[in-house]
Amino acid sequence: MKSKTKPTTFKNGPSATSRIQLGMHTDNWRTLSGSFEQAVASAVEHQLGHIEFGLVDGQNFIQGLGYDPALPIDVDEMWLNRYLGERGIQVSQIDAGYPLTGPKGAVYGVPYVWRAIRMAHLLGCPYVDSTDGATKPAGWTDKETIAQWRLNLRLVLERAESFKVGVNLEPHGPFTNNLELMVKILKEFDSPWLGVNFDTGNTFIAGHDPLTYLKAIRPWLKHVHCKDVPQEMAAANRGEETGIASSAVSIGNGANAANIKACIGYLQQTKWAGVFSVETLGTPRNIRESVAWLRSVI
């Protein structure tokens, strides 16, 4: 799936000559029952120019009452542009991480990502994020699941090319954490609209050396989820899990700190420009310490 037109590295953010910039994911406030507005306020307080948010397909009372930092998929995009613009915030990526593997990926995941692509286009956001799910679909062989994944990706990328919005695969499940398979999929599609949202925490908890994984997918790297892993979680679960939502400890104070630092150094050496989206539990202390540590390293 080739295209003569390539996506802009950042429509609403760093140019090709810029350095690594910091943003944050509003999902940091989900387990704290925080709101989208609370997350944006924290980004403003810490002088972060970018946010990332997830989508709710429809409405629910939790979001309506202000206890969910995601946004409804039918939010008024023009209002959102004004709201964020007044605060100096840009959207680096929309998290449309409903699994694209298996039968549910075909029935629910593809339309969900389609709608996220349209929203990203209206917001001037360059990317949406997707993945493969935490577990393998019950009753499906790996061969069947991967075949369906390829078909779903093809459908998603056709829409991505139409709207000029990139789709980034994130290592978060058993297939995206299969590094050989990930590289194979990326090469097969050979599409400028297909990239990778690298995740420092997910690759680590899955048992990878994050830097090794990063080097393998570097040609397709568009965006980064940056999270540490608590020492006790690493000791108990590394190699057993494929991803975590966010870090309960601030970035730089966990078992993954040295790996994150090494990844930053490598990206600086290779002149990568893009956003590191902070993923840590959204307490004032965690956010403050994470941002300070990352700025000291970058």
C-alpha cells in the first residue's frame, strides 16, 4: 500500500529539525477518576505543549459527570480546537487503541479507528494510535488472527491515506510485542501512513530490552509513550505481561529509568523529532517529578 503523498511529521507540533518534546496522556487521570479538563490544566501548569487522549464511543455517565479523562467520539472538534488553542496545547496523537486483531477488531475496531482518524483530521492532529489487545482472541489460531489483523490494517490505512492522518501501532499485546512480526508487518505494508508508537514501559514489562526494540522499529517511529515500571511490578510480572496502563511511580524512579535514558540518548543521536507522551499516575507529585526528570535527561 504505497502512496506518493507522505504524512507531515507534525502538522501541529515539532518540525523535522526540532528536538524531542514532552506531552502527556490524559489517561494518567483515569484510575484517579479525573477529568479531561484536569489533565489539560496539569499540562498547562507544567508547560507541556502537547496532550493525547482516548475516545469513548458514545456517551456514559462517568464521562458526563467529569470522572473520565477520555472524550466522547462525537465531541465538537471545533470547540475542542478553541479550548486547547486558548491554552497553548496541541494534540500529538489520539489514542484509538481498540484492538484491531480478531473478529472484534473487524466489527468494532475498524469503525472506531475510522472515526478517530476523522477527528484527528479535524483537529489537525497527525496520528492515531492502535494496537492488538492484551490477549489472543479465544478460538482463533495465530495464523487466523494475523490474517484478520492484516485485513483490518488495510481498511484502516485506506482511510488514513484519504484523511492524511498516520496510524501508529503500539506494542501492547502478544502480537505487537512479537518484534519479528511487527517489523514484518511494517515492511509488508510499506506505507508512509503506518508507523509505530513506541512504549518504553510495555516493551520492558513484556521482557524486551526497550532499546533493542526501539532500534528495530526506528524507521517507523512517530510517537512515544514514556513510562517507568515500579520495581516490585518488574520483579513479579516482567515477561508475564504485555503492557501496563501507566506507571504508579514517577518516570525516573522505577526499574525502567536506565532504559528510558538510553532510548532518549539513541533518539537524540539519530536526530529523531517528536513527542514523548508522559504516562504516569496523575498525582501532582508523579507528574512534577516525571517532567523534571525527563527534562533533565533531554
